[in-house]
Amino acid sequence: MNDNGVEITTGGPDAGLDERLSKELDAFNQAATPGHEQSEFTVRITDADGALVAGLSGWSWGDRAGIGMTWVREDSRGGGWGGRLLAAAEAEARRRGCASILVSSFTFQAPAFYARHGYVETARVPGFPGGHEDVYFLKRL
């Protein structure tokens, strides 16, 4: 689509665009909330060979924290690694002065896992493929 020299395009994954959007939105959010720093964090668990066993990525913004992604290698699931990831993320959030941490999980992923670890369901969004829902959780720290 072209209107007075402006072009709108669609496409597949675009790491450069994602990076730019993240930078621009972070700057906009920071300007709207002065004095409340945004910062990412990660938790990594590796085995004796240095291979990734489990990982978590998250963020903090002022006194709130969130978990973006949590993953445990299939052969290590059920070994308590997920709980250790959460404990480390919660400790980092507390260290940063956060009062709560939030996460979402599709119903085919791990909502029961988060509930077992003290996360309280706050919302559900239905209508995802296969009849699934996106479940939102919050845990007070």
C-alpha cells in the first residue's frame, strides 16, 4: 500500500524491527514513568558440561516484575528445576525492590505449576487454537 510516498508492508520475522520497536517503546514508557527503571534479567541453569538445563527471562519496572519465558529441558522436567528458576527470579525481583511478579501461561503449558508456587490467577483469555486459554497470574512478594 502506498499513500503519498508512505509504504505499508507485512512480512515474516524481523529482528531489526523488533529491536527498534522495543527501544522506542522502552523510551516512551520511561518518559511516562520517570524514576521507575525498566530492566531485564535472566536465570540460567546449566549442567556440568555447560549445556542449558533450564532458563527464564524476565523484567522489572519500578516495583513490579514479570516473567516473559520459562523453559526446562524435556529430560530434566519433574526434577525441581522450574521451581528453582522461579525462586531465583523472585529473589532477583525482591532484590530490585519489586512488590509482585506476574506471568502468563497457556492452558497447555504450565498453569498448575505456577499455582503450586503461589501464583494467583487473575484473568483468562479464551479463544486460542485448540480451545486453549491464556492464564494470567500474580504473586505478591
